[in-house]
Amino acid sequence: MKNIIETDILIIGAGPVGLFSVFEAGLLKLRCHLIDALPQAGGQLTEIYPKKPIYDIPGYPSVLAGDLVQNLLKQIEPFEPGFTLGERADSMEKLEDGRFQLTTTDGTVHRAPVIFIAGGLGSFEPRKPPIDNIEAFENRGIDYFVRNPENYRDRKIVIAGGGDSALDWSIFLADVAKELTLIHRRTEFRGALDSVEKVQELAAAGRIRLVTNAQVTGLQGNGQLSGVVVQHDTEGEFEIAADNFIPLFGLTPKLGPIGEWGLAVDKGAVEVNTFDYSTNVPGIFAIGDINTYPGKLKLILCGFHEATLACQSAFKIVHPDKKLSFKYTTVTGIEGIAV
Amino acid sequence: MEENMIKITVIDREDLPHELDAPTDMNMNLMELCKSYELPVEGTCGGMALCASCHVYVQSDHELNDPTDDELDMLDQAFFVKGNSRLGCQIKLKTALDGLIVKLAPVAV
């Protein structure tokens, strides 16, 4: 078992609001540890729009999203936050000593008396095709990721999708699988041109069976996948024998496992009290785009404010016997309060 | 027609039409319009063509702006996509769209 990570505030989500929480917590001498499913800090800003200018960060007429993240990382450096990156927060339980224990999908265990959920849009999860009994076949022939290509050796594989990952895995697995079928809704592929050409070559050579203008609409098998039902735009319905079906339709943001932690949720967002952005579970706060309250605006600057107020209540949970005195950074610098 | 105001019909997933007054001077898109009338459109990603939760079928023959690569990429990954599919967040409300009719696409889980 890996070492258990212990901290004062466990922050789920290393986007701008999660990062700034470290600064405000640091002024109160609270230690922080951040968890993010993405392999780097910054959340959407780094992952999706690092080169887009943001115009509503106070004091910056314009700042590139990627630069804002770099600045935030620099701003929190003195407080030496810990990071668990590339792992998704999965299960949460309350320990007898009142702290929370949070385990990631990779099994890393974290303990803290306070959790800040700063998860933004949520964690990015595979988009599942709308096929009736698809969940019954998950891990029984249906995979949304290719984890170990060797699992597909000498098997009959059907891949669906038209983007880069569908093309790239089709090319790669054509060598490994016994049979490989690629199914795409349209004739054109939007992946990289050389991948598209390579798939067409492999199809011409009979190594990939390419079925376009078609979609998988049904699954067959008794406990284990044995085939897929394909609906073709002009040729109607037919079946393809398959040991594995790999739908690759990209990722979509989902609340994910956090939705099962007993938090009050409205339309995919966590309900909070605007006094301190606390949730209905004492000790868990939700800040930034992931929360909702009357008048909510999904803005980074609002998230910064939410983080600041949440830290005040977090202090009282971490140090129930201590008084909290408010200090300006102009007076005490980043030393903040003496604890 | 009121100045800077057009009519857009949004047919919901129960086939109920909603005729909406849509301002053309507020830099709004169709996803935002649906949300402002509390129609069941999530707009999870906030209009960056990243989630397809504002997927609609365009049912009238209005000339729309061409979809960007980002929008086409997202439609490629969405479900229930047809020839007249668009993302509401990429359709800017403008005078030429007066009388536009769209239908909300089914929600993909």
C-alpha cells in the first residue's frame, strides 16, 4: 500500500479556483493537497484553452489562460501544496476521528478534515453511445479505453467512432486482432489526414473492415459480448460477430463519483450555502463552476471569492479551539496569521 | 417586428413548440436563449462546443453560419446526429434568423 497523504484541506480539482484556494488557505496556515484527473494543473484552462485570452481577471486587462495558471502556481509556491495528478477522486468515507478518507481510482489514499470540491465541469469521462443494454456489457466485451492492446490479440474487434482515437487504435489493433471492423456514422473522417489515409490503405488491403454511414444500435451476447447490431443508412440492419466493442466518441464532463457522496446536487452542480460555500455535508465545500446557488455565475473571479470565504470556515474545522484574526497581505505579507 | 427582436420556435423533446422572443443585440446564441427561457438545455461547457448538450435539429430552411471545425468535431462524437444537426451554442442570434425553427435532440447519457 502506498503512503497515506495527510493534509488540512484536500482540494479536488487543480483548476484556477482549486489553485487559488491554496493561497487563501496558506494565509491561514492551512496545508493543502490537490487531486486532479488530468495529468497537469490548470484544469480546463490548460487542457482546453491555454492560448485563449481572459479579460475579466481583476488587474489583468487580458491574460492567456495558460499564463494565468502559471501565475497561480507561482503565487501558491510558498505554501508548498501537494499534488496527486492523473488520478480521479473516487471513493470517500468518513473516519472515526472525523476526518475524510478519499481514495483515487489508482488507489492513492488521502486524509483531511476538510474537502474542497473545485471540480469545474466535472471529470472527463467517455461518451457512451445510446444503446439500450450497453451497461450490462461493460467490462464484458465493451471497453471505452484501450488499456492493454494485448487483451485484443486474436480477437474479433469492432471499433466505432470517427476521430483520431478511433483511427489510431484501428490502425494499431489491425495488427493485433483477428478481425477488426471500424464503424463510422459518416463517410468522411475528421482525424489527422495521414491516419485517415492509413486506415483507407488497411481497408483496401483487407486488414480493416471499414463500415461507413452506419451506427451500432444493438448488442448481442449472453453475459459476454458476442456481436453487435449495425444499422446502415441504406443497407439496413446486419450483425457483426465481435468479442470486443470499443466505442471511441471522446470525453464528456460528468460529475462522476462525487455525485454518489451524499451531496445535494441540482442539474449536475453541487448546492451550497453562500455564507461559506459549504455543502449539506459538514466539512465538504464546493467552489467554482461545480457549485450552484441563487445568482450563481460561472466565472473564475467568483470562484476566487468563494474559495476565500470557504477557507475561513475550513480554519474553524481544522482548529476548532483557535480564534481567527483577519489580516491584509499588505500588513503581514504572505505570512498571514500566526498559528 | 420589434427592433432587435426576432421570433424563434424551439420544439422540446415532448414535441411541444415554444415560440421565443429572441434579442439580436445581446450577442446571444441559441443555447443561451433556450437556457434563459428555462428550456431543458444544459449547456454544460458554457458554449465552447465541447459537450453537445445543446444539440438541435434545424427544421426551417434558414441560412446559418457554417459550422466551425470545433463544432464538426463535436458533432462527430455526439449521438442522434442527422444532416440538420447543429450545436445551439454556435448559432448566433441575428435578424436573418427570424422565424427559425429548431427541435431539441434527445439527451445522450
